[in-house]
Amino acid sequence: MESKSPSFQFYPSDYLDKKVMRMSYEAQGVYVRILCHMWNDSDDQCSIENDLKMIARILGVTRKKIEKIFKEILWDNDPIFISENGRLVSKRLRKEKEKQVLSREKRQNAASKRWKQSTCNADAKQCLSFSSSTSTTKKKEKEKEKKEKEKEKDALPKKDFKNQTKKNKRSTNVVPIETRRRIIDHLNGLLGTAYKSESRKTTELITARFNEGFTEEDFFTVHEKKFQEWRNTEFSTFLRPETLYGPKFESYLNQKTKQRIQW
């Protein structure tokens, strides 16, 4: 059975949608609570049983109160939830769940690709150890490549050659500023800090992890896991981009979570 994600992203623009803003503050609070129960308690993480008596019980209010509030939530001709097979469904949560599933599949495919590549490299090295002729051929190819590079270096002025070398080293695509900003904003929101998404070191670290096949969702997961583990401990000083996005990023991502963050 597929494991359930412990969290979903909260987008202010979605919350400020007219369907939410038309509700009273009381109805808005009930709406958010229902979203949390949908995500936390249902198998599909986007629905709840369409039973007002049951909903009133889990929210701790009377049946009369929940009926009044639901008149605001299930607005005539423009409801914020849809009804399917006896359940109330949030289309926004369903979309978020589908996005997380795709992100997880992409991450798994990238990991599988890296594993296959490492296996192929190991097999190739083993074959080379038993084949002296192959080793000799490889040595000759390296020598030939070295000579060609030396010729290229001699053909270019020193200044141009250095510029070309620097250009090749910087050929890796930098993660867009919008993506970096969402990642750092999420970290700052948890820690109450003011790290900058434009700093050179942070940009290099985020770009390096994206080039390894990790996703924006992976950064959010690492933030939450390490915040839960290190907050109010002597390790809280390491809740920073330099540590979280470094070489141990993958191990942080895959470590087991002891308990959920209590908000």
C-alpha cells in the first residue's frame, strides 16, 4: 500500500480565492479543519464522508452549527467541495496529491537511473581488470585525448582558453529564482529566519541537488524532517541551507520521521 504523505503545500493565493473569502471567519476555520481531516484521515487524502453528523462530531460542534456553516461552504451553484460517491471531495487537494505522486515517481526513476549507471560502471571496471588489451586501449585513448587538449590550448590565446574553461565549468543550468525563492521561503517560514534565495552559496547548493535529480518537494520534506529532529536542541544551529542542502541531503530526505510537527 502506498504510504501517505504527511503534509501538503499551503498556497496563500488559493486561500484568498473568492470561494473562501465569501465565508465568515468561523466558516473559514471549519473549512481549513476539514481539509486537514481529508488529508490526514482518508485513503485518497482529498475527501471526507458526506455525513454532517459525523463531521460535527470530529469538529466538536453541534449538528445545528455545522448545518449553518455548511450553507456558506457549499454555496448554491458554486460549492467549494464536490460530491462523489457519498463523499465530499476537495479538487484542490486531489490536484496536490496527484502532483506529489508524480514528483515521487520522478524521484524514484532518477534514483533507479543513478543505480543502474553505478552498476554499469562497476561491471566495466571489473571487465577491465581481466582484460589487459582493453586497459591498453583505454590508456592510448587518454593519451590521445590529452594531446588533443594540448593542441587546443596551444591554438588559443591564454586569455581565451581560460575564459572557455570557466564557461564550460558554468554550463550547468541554474535553478530559476522563483523555485529557489519558494524553497528558501518555506525554510524561513519554519525557522523564523531571513536566509536569501539569491546568495551564491545557496544557489550553488540548490542547483547541485536539482542536477542530481531531486525536486522542490524534496527540499520541503528535508526542511520539515530536520526541523522536527533538531529544533530546541544543540543541533538547531545547523538548521541552515549550508548544512541541509549539502552532501547529506539524500540521507536527510530518506530518514525515518519519529513524529509529526505539532503546529
